[in-house]
Amino acid sequence: MLLDEHNIVVERLNGLEVTRATLTRLAVSAILSKQAGREFDKSIASLNIETYAHEATAREE
């Protein structure tokens, strides 16, 4: 059971690192190309980021 939880944590951390690497690559590409900048913006918007400001805006709607 503990090993299963360990594997879940490792999988989640690996996914986080892949996301960070991809976003870093897109950010660097965005400096060089407007099209890459638009793709970077789309990628950032597609992330499900829950923040206090986001939650406050959602409650107002």
C-alpha cells in the first residue's frame, strides 16, 4: 500500500516536471516567434490553475 502511494507521488512529480519543461520551452520559443507566443498563451490558459483571484472572479459571475 505504501509503495502504491509512493508510485502515485512519483508519477505526479514526473508529470509536473514535464509540464514545467514544456512551458519553459514554449516561453523561450515565444521570445523568438509571435506564433509561438500565441501557443504559449493557449497553453497557460488551458492549465487548470486555481487561485484566490480566479475563485473570487468565478463567484462574482
